Amino acid sequence: MFLVPAEARFKYSVGMTTPRNHDSESESDNVTDLAAFRERLHAVAAGAGTPDSGGARVGETDAAAGAFSAAPLKPIPLKAPPEMPSQVRLRIDIADSHPPIWRRLLLPSNMTLDTLHDVLQTAFGWTDSHLHRFALPGDPFGHEMQGILTPFDVEEGDVGVLESELRLDELLAQADDSLLYTYDFGDEWEHTITCEEVLPLAAADATVQCIDGGRRGPAEDVGGIHSWEQLLAVAAGAAKPEYEEQKAVAFELGLNTIVDEVDLAEINRGLQRLAGAEAALMRLRQQTTVDDAPSPLATLVAGVGEHAQRYLAGYLAVAKVGEHIEVDEAEAAAATAVIRVFLGNVGDGIRLTGAGYLPPARVQALMHELDPDNMWQGEANREAQTYPLLFLRETLTRLGLVRKYRGDLLPTKQGLRLSDAPVQLWHHVAARLPLERSDHGRDCALLLLLLVAAGEADSWDTTRESLDLLSAMVGWEFGGHGRYGNDSALSDAVDTRRVLGWAGMGCLLPVPGAAARGLDTDVARRLACTALTTWA
């Protein structure tokens, strides 16, 4: 069932590759006490004045100073909601987009506007980094009627009704009813919301769905719709840059390879995450390690704002992290095949060369078994030059399965015990992920586990783009390419990425045509889920 409580909102701020507008809320605005806002709002409606007016009503000033009283604002014309909620089909268009950027949504009519805001953010791919407002078409700036308010508007002393207290069917009750939604008061992304049809609501229809649409959503902080269309034209070579940096901005945003089409499956996955975020966040806050300390993921998520926490928790909801995962012998054997081949070759120990590498004969034997199709472009007889094998040994060392001692490569006690026990080896590996040692690498790897567990790593490019966003959400600013400057985040999670890839592909090197290099497989997903559930 889709969650529609007033508290089911998420908001976060991320670092952008272009200067941000100055209309975004401060960090302290990200966590709000809605009960306090309601009390203050009702006090205004009763004539007690705005929060900072000292008792004067909105529009009144000190008569001794020669001020005047403005005409009172009319109340919002609300329709009486039906006794039983229905299902509404909405079409939402971004103003002045040609061809139109639009979405068609099915929603329950008792959804409140604050939750509709979350849905619209997801449907168009916005990051909720700026202010927004809902308004009636005949009075978009609230000159005649009271406003539809966000908590920020209440803090500013505006008069009206909180969006969290307004239902869809109080404003959009029949076909052709419309509502305006503006996001980012600098770029002014104006959306027209039109009710196309009101339908009976069955229990199975209580979820939110995006059933149609056109074009992908614009990027943030590009200057509005006209600047966005110009950037797309510049990236496609159909227009000359209007200013010197425009071509570089288009490249940084990845517009040179953009497919400007709506991805309904991606949008609906986002809506599914949104629906389960609240419950998943509650479970995450209770997740601890074996010593009752907060889990690494819980610690990471706790360090961001309340709304960002819900956004990240949505991935946990889809992944169903926390549910017991059964792994049979065959699945575990395939997932740990690369690791067990290496452990089998180590045996009781291997004497290393004077430089500390595997002897050439051992390198050839291992690569013959791990790379039977000769995909590695090299002679594969020197470990220092056969990077996949060198990385494998380093990874197994971090997993606590092998170690160097007085010139020998030896199995650890765990390595000896687990080399012929695939299921136990599976859980040993999962409990030690992520493997990264640096703070930023560990955070990026945790986020990668989250994406893989949720099935959101279906291609290399989409995984990189998602990590670009999520790593910026948790506070990292790498200053590179990508929409949020963190294009390198996937590389920073390389150790964990390799382990998931080996499990997903069952081999050392990516097979031809593996667009996600094993990260999109069910085996990799289940290993990531196990890692996010079991902590050493």
C-alpha cells in the first residue's frame, strides 16, 4: 500500500556542478516540527497574528506610522471530499517544454499535497533541493486567495492552509480541474497538473503509478526550461553555445550521450521506494552490529537530514533488507568460485618471489583456471602485470582469507576452514563488506551495496549516475565530472564492486556483453542484501 502520511516527505541538498540558486532552505530547515507549524498557522487564522507580528494580523501595520490594512484574502475554495476515496488520473506538464516533458499518474484521491510533492519530485527526477509551492491557476501568486503553504511559508508569516492538510480531491475532484506546481523559484520549473479522470478505487489501486509520459526530466540548476533546451541542442550539435562554458556544462551533465526519453520503469521503481521508505527507515534505525553498535549503514544514513534519510531508506524497502536470506550450496558455490579457486591453489602455502609476487608458474596456472577464454590481454605470467590476479590476492587478504608471512603466501585459519564450505564462505564475505579503507571509499561502497541490493545497478552508466547522486547526498564533493561532480564514486568503491562482480559472473573477468559487469544479477543482489543485514 502507498503511504500517504503528512510526514512521508523527503528533502535533501546536494552539491551541483553549476552554482545553486539561493532559494534553498538552510540545513536547519530540513527538520521541521509540523505540529508547531500547525499551531502557529491556526493562531493566525484565529486572529492571533503571525509568528513575528507581535499580535497584529497579516496585512496590518502600526496606524501611527501611517500604514494601511490590506483587503483580507479569500479562503481557498475547497471541494467536499467524498466519503470513500477514489482514484484520479492526472497529467502533469512542464510549462514551455517543446516537445512536452510530461507524466501521467494514477493516485488515490485522499493523498495529501505534501505527498504529491514527493511523487512529482520522483516522477520528473528532481532532487528536492529547492523550495516549491502549489497554487490555483486563477491566482498563482496568492494576490486574492490564501496560499497553499509549506512549513517554510508559515515561518515566513504567510497565511493559508498547510499542503499537508489538503487532499487531492479537495482541489481536483473532476475532469479538467487543474492545479499549479512550481519548483525552484530561481529556475522557475512550472508544472500544470490536470485531472483527466476520476475512477473507482479498489484496494489494489492504492499505489501510485506512472503510466505514461514524454521525455526525461531536466537537470537541476541549469537556468530553467529554455536553458535546458539550449543545452540539449548544444550537446547534440544542433545549436551553437550561447556562452563559452555552455558546451563544457553540457558535457559535465552527460548530455552528449543522453537518451531524451521517459523511463517509466525507473520512475515506478522510485515511487515504490517512496512508498516503503518510512517503514524501512524505522527498521534501519534499529539495526545494530553484533556488539549492539549501530550498523555502518545506519550510521551513514543518520548523518544526513531527515528527508534524505527517507530517500535512502527507500532502497532498503525495495531490497527487503532485513529479511532472512537462504543460500543453497549450488548458489554459494557459483558465487564464491573465484575465491575458492585461488584458495585451492594456495593450498598450505606458496613461496613468493624475492619481490613478493606469486611465481610465474603459479600465475599461469591460476589464470588458466580463472580465465579459460583468455580474455586478459597479456602473457599472464607475471603477477605484477596481471592486474586482475593481483587485485584478487589483495582482496582475499582484506577478507582475512590469506596472509603474507616470512616470504610465503599462507591461508589463514578462516581460509583453510572455508575453502571447501561455500555457504559459510558466502556469509563470511558478506559480513566483511564493504572492504574499502578510506572514509569516502567506505561510504561509496555502502551506497553501492544499497543500489545493488535494490536492483538499481542494471547498467554501468546508470550505476555510476546513481552513485554520483547518492554520494553527493551524504556529503561528499569530489569535484569531478557527472551531474553532481562525483562521477568517480563508482571507482572509489572498486574493492566491493569486484567482489559483487565475481559473485554475479562466477568468473574473474567481465564476460562480453555484461553491461553491468555482474552487478545486475540476482546472485550479486542477494549477496549485497546479506551484507547489509549481517555485520561482523
